Amino acid sequence: MDTIYKIMDKKKRVAGSIILGIALTILLLGSGSMAFAGTSGPSPIPPAPNFQISSSTSILCAGFTNLVPITITNQGNPYNPAMLDVQIGLNSPNTLVIGNSIEIPNIAVNTTSIINVPFFVSPSSASIITVQVPITYNYLELYSDSEVRNVTFSVRQCTTPLAVNVTPTTFESDQIDNLTLRLTNTGATTLRNISIQQSSPNENSHSIRNISTAVQFFGVQPLQINSIRPGNTVLIRQSMFENASGDTFPLNLTLTYYNGAYPEEQLNNFLMLSTGSINMETTSITTSPTNVTAGDIFSISFIITDIGTEGATAVSVTPIFPTGFTTYGSSNSTFVGDVATDTQTPVTLTLISETSLKSGKQLIPIRINYLNNLRQNISTIIDVPVNIVGGTGITAATGGTSNSIAYTRGTYARRASYSLYIEIALVVIVIALAVFFLIERKKTKAMSKTADKQRPKS
């Protein structure tokens, strides 16, 4: 009898299993929307729980590791299963980098779980991105489900904790220039393992060495800094050579670092100015006459040659008058115009010296002004020695009269210095003869009076 009962119980269990299987199959077929392609487990497969995935944030910061809140709501099904051993992550191809998946032990039916997923957004990411949320979990002990949901975010450029400044911003081409990077931690967390990659891309960039033919950086690349504490500043000095063909060239800095425990990356782009090398060389400096008599007009002549890499425009020459010199003419400045590279340009200045000057060598500074390709006003000064011969009491004037002879500017006829000496000699001779005749006349009168006294009276 016991054997018979056991056989009957076994048949009942088998029949119950068949009935349960049929019921589950009918339920599964009648509710196709509840079936998921990623489910697995013994057949027949019960429907996976309904769940929703969303985020309370809608904006992500480019270059930052964003802690993205992900909300998972288990809406259940007729079996009211819990979501067990949940694993979730974030992924967006080509723009985002993520760490390991986040695990949640249990999400009961009709409950919500919120977790923060560290999510790094590339600084070059698009302004709107769709993020994939892969999720895997178990339910009803024997079954699992794997799905991918999508969440859309906006991406913005946010204020970074690392402020970067570059000086100077103007460089001279075809020579080695010094560059200073100033990095300041404006955040509240120590920044560590800071790496700085410098680049200046152009059409001829070398893809392997990541340097361009226009700008080359010296030293080890990338630059490395161990750490910067909050509020601290670090200066890095760098040497570079540039021969950019235009007036500007880009300087791009890619900085990666750890802000606390999370990686961050930022791009800093600077537009630098490039000016050609202008080197004004003055040669063949002469004065005419070689020995300038005090009170005379004289000229200074020289040749300007730009031996740099770029021509100068709007070149003008202006003497800086020391005491005892003035200009001859209506303008102190002489306009030269454009001076091309490797081209000789003659310049002549006319000046007047005063008779008060003493004999000896006098230095007259002459300023050469010009504009570079950035329209910056640049000047250089040369000192021209002038040999002065002692004065004669004649003062060159700009109108009116002096103690001796007045010369009106613009009408003065130049005289040779030896003619002045002749005139002086003649004056001396005339004065000597006058004195001689005066003395002789006095002697004659004296002799006549003496003779009259000695003559006998009749």
C-alpha cells in the first residue's frame, strides 16, 4: 500500500508540474511585452521584472569625472520578484571612459535604488550625448536578465580647478624664446599627477612626434608636476623655437590630473602672436664736414640695413638733440618709409651747432622708429660722434639776431671753415694798422709841439 501511495504522490507532482508549466507558457505567450531577449534560465522562462532607469541630472561637465546619479525602480510583475545582484555601468563609445560596474545586492519590488556612478566625459565630447546604461541582474533565484537602456545628457564646459596662464604671448620668429606656464589650483582638493602635453598643430605637423614644423618645444614632453595644493601656484619655464609664417599660431595644452580620487582632463588653447626678426644695422656713419665749426650747419649721413628676417614699415629717423644742437629745417624727424630685409637705405640729417659749444667730441643720439608686422612701434637708438671745433661768437639762430651775425633758417648759405679764418685775420690786420697809424699820428703831433717850443722867438 505504501508503494501505491508513493506512486500516486509522484503522479500528482508530475501532473502539477505539467499544469504549472502550461500556465507559465500561456502567460508568457499572452504577454509578449514582458519577455526580454537577454533572459536566461530553465525553460519555461518566467517574465523578468519591469523596471525603469533614469537620472536626476541632465548636464555633465566635459573633462570631469561626473558622479552621475542613476535611479533604478523595480516595478515588479505578477510574481513580484526582487532584482538581485544588480550590476550597472555607463558607456558612450568614443567619448566616455568608465570604471568598474557598480553592484547593488537587492532591489525589492516597488522600491527604488539610487547610486552615483563615476563617469568621465571627454573634453572634446559633443554638446548632447546619449549614454548607454548596461544592467544585469538575477530574479526568482534561477533566472537572469541583461539589458541596455539609454539616457540623454547635455555636455557643457565647466569651470576647472586648474587655472592656466601663459606668458609672454608675443614671440620673435626664427629664434629660441622662453615660455612660462603658470598653474594655479583654484579648487578645494589637492591635484596630483599633473601631466601637460604641449602642441601647436598646422598643416605640416609630424604625426609621430606630435610636434609641428612651425613650433618646436625643447626638453622632456609631456611636462610633469607631482601635485599642487589648493590655492598654490606652480611656474614652469619652457624653451621653444617658432618660425610660423603668419602673424599668429596656436598653442594647445592638454592637462590630465587626479582631482582627489577621480581623473580629469582639460584643454587650454592660446592664440600666440609671431613677429618677424627686425635688426636695424647702421653703417657708413659720416659727418660733413668732418670737423664741425661751432655755429656751423653740418650733416650726418649713414646707411640703414635690416639684417633680420622681416622688413620694417613706416621707418623714421629723429635726432635727440643734446645741448648746443638744433635741427635745420621745419621738422625734427626724417621719414624714410619701408625698409626691406637685406636692402641698404641711405639717410641724411642736417643740423645746426651753436657757437657756445667747446672743442671736442660730442655724441648726438639718433632714434630709429619703425613698425613690425603686428603694427607695434619699435625703436632703436644709435650714438653718432661729432668733432666740434671751438666757437667764434657766431650763433646760429632760428630767427632774430644774435650778438654778432644772425642767420635765418632755410636761407643760410653754407661757408667753408677756412674763409672764416681769413676774415678773422683781415679784421686783426685792419685793427693793427689802425692802431699803428694812430700811434704814429700821436708821435707826429708830439714832435711838432716839441719843435715849436724849441724854435727861437723873434
